[in-house]
Amino acid sequence: MQQVALAEYLEHLLSVNRFADYCPNGLQVAGQDEIIKIISGVTACQALLDVAAEKQATAVLAHHGYFWRGEDPCVVGVKRERLATLLKHDINLFAYHLPLDAHPIYGNNAQLGKQLDFRVTEILDDGLFYIGELTQAQTAVQLQQHIAQTLNRQPQLVQGRESKIKTIAWCTGGAEDFIDKAAQYKVDAYLSGEISERTFHLAKELQIDYFAAGHHATERYGVQALGEHLAKEFKLSVEFIDIANPV
């Protein structure tokens, strides 16, 4: 598949133009024209690029790419090394942030709900905030165990209430401050990736259970689902590489 054709396909599929994002979405670094083998991962870190180079990939597909708003634009240090690896091996970098969080099928939120067997009842903020129900009511500790077994990572739990959980809202990644929004919708629990000092107090005072399941752990599934779709649709070789990250 040609580089330009893949970029256009993903721009349309993920409705890139709907989002005012913190970074560019799409082809961030151009490599060779023909896409044959794609290495996908959550973040386009050096470890992922090294694997892509070793496997002679022609493209990297990531959720967290480069050129974030407010970052130092100088090509030095880590940024230089990453770009040098891509350019040396003629590897394309495709990265999609909010569009990949929000897609109704391949998005991080949709895929996380699917993995955890949550029944979706409402989707808000263009797909960035989900509300749903558990298949059966569980205690906070039971749900914590379910999340741990599914994501292979023990989530941090702040219990803000005593009764069982029936309804839950979620937003993957670093969206702990949406806990206020979750409380407005009167759900029993809220799940995101990270936790801040303030989140503990808010969960207690809002009387909502909060699960911090890991930024990386909650955002592994969107890029995998998208890669599987590309492999099937265009008969491309796509391999997901999970670079371990405890955060």
C-alpha cells in the first residue's frame, strides 16, 4: 500500500479533522513510499523504533507520537535520536491521539469497554467519555480484581462509597480529572489511566469509586484493533509490540 493512500484512509476512518488536538494526527515522519510491514505500539519510544528497525518495518503506527503542543521544537537529545532512527531506516511514523481514543469501533475507550465487558449506555464528548453498566453488580474490590486480571496490571483503587458498583464511566489515559464529570452523571465508579493527589480527595468527597488502571494499560487496545483492521482490509503485515510501561 502506498504511504499517501494509507494516510488518506486513516484520516477518513478516524475522522481526524473533527478534533482540536494537542499534536498533529496522521503521517508525522515520512519514510519510504510503499507500506509493507507495520509495527504498532502505544508510544513511538526509542525501544519501539529499535524493534521496527530490527524487523525491517516500513511504518510505525502509534497512539502517542511526536510534536506535542508546547514542547521544545529543537531537534536535540531524545527527539534527535528518535527521528534519526526513523530517517536512517526510511520508516514512516503514523500517530493518532484523540482520534484513536474516540473511534466507536477501534478507539481506546470502545476497546477498553469491550475488554472489561462493560455494557455501553451512553457516549459523550465525541467518543472521549463513555458511560456503561457492569454485567452484574460487584464490590469495588471485585471489580479491581477483574480489571487486574484483564489488563495484567493491578489498578489503584480509591473507594468513595460502600455499596456495590452497577454503573461506571471511563476515559482512557490521563483523564483522572473527568471524575467530576462522572459524578455529575451519578455513576458508581469512574475508571481512567492515571491518578493525581487531588483525585483521592475528590473520590472521597464525590462519593465515587475511582480506578487508576494505568495510562499505558488502558490504551493498548485501540492501536491493536486498528492494526488488525489494516491487516485484514489491505493484507498488510502488522505486528503489535507491547513495550512494558508500569505507568
